[in-house]
Amino acid sequence: MKKIFSLLIVGMGLFQCTMAQDSGGGGFDKSKLFVGGALGLAFDSYTTIVNVSPLVGYHFTPAFAAGAGINYSYYRYDNGLYTSKQTYAGMSLFGRVYPIPQLFIQVQPELNYMWASQTADAGQQYSPYKTNQFVPSLLLGGGAAIPTSANGALTISVMYDVLQNIWSPYYHTAVYGVGYNFGF
């Protein structure tokens, strides 16, 4: 847990340093600001998944952007024997390096609070449980930013949680993302 908080503090420090080193001398440039994020829905006969993840970022240079986001995720699994529910609410920082304008490498430390429960369905012998706790994640990966207008881009990414906390919403799986960024 100390490592995650240290990473978040280092990330915020880097964010502040890059803000202070604005080479234009004019301070904040609204045209470098972007907002976006992702919405996710998945349903099948056993599973329900809902995700809302807005973000705000700033292009400090053509090759570097950073920002912050919040997220909410809900997972429900019911196979007729037991019902498992997990809800996450959290925040993240991110940094993107663009080796070329359309491709990026991303680092995203994230801290979520999780509410989880499992209950046995009628007549079943599963032990119920409840747990609430903070769950750290560190997503590393990359993707593409496909321009769709002068101030917008479709983003596609693949990331992996290198911390692999057993309660992470990204435990043992790649994170595939599709989103949209709006510029000003």
C-alpha cells in the first residue's frame, strides 16, 4: 500500500513539475486540455458489468500528456449456486508518452475502494462473505489515438495490472479500453 501512495505522490510531483516548466511562458493553454473517458456495459446469462470512467488531461508537449480520472465499476455474477457482487469507486493518475502522434505508452496508478459480497442462492451450501477495502492497481500498456476531428480522438488501448492484487478488478486479465477524448 505504501508503494501505491508513493507512486501517486511521485506522479503528482511530476505533474506539478511539468506544469511549472511551461515553455510558452503564457501559463495554462486551454487548447492543450482534453476530457474523455470510457463507458462499459456487458451482460450475459450469468454476468452484469457496468463501468463509468471519466478523465481530464493536459498535453504538456506533443509527446507527453498527463491527467487524472475517477471511476465506478459494478460486477455481478449469479450462476444459480451463489451470487457475487463487487462495486469499485476510485481515482487514478495517468501519464502518456507519444513516440509518434498516433501511438502512446501509458502508466496509470489507480486506487479503488471495493465493496464485495457473496451469498448462496436458495438451497445451496456456500459460505457468505462481505469485505470492504482499498485495492491498488498499477496499469501499464499502450494504445492508439485515432484523430476524428481537429480536437477529438478515438482511443484504443491494452493495459495490464502489474500489481495483481487478488481483489483488483483487473486480476489475471488484460484491460482492453475504447474511449474518446475531446479537446478544446
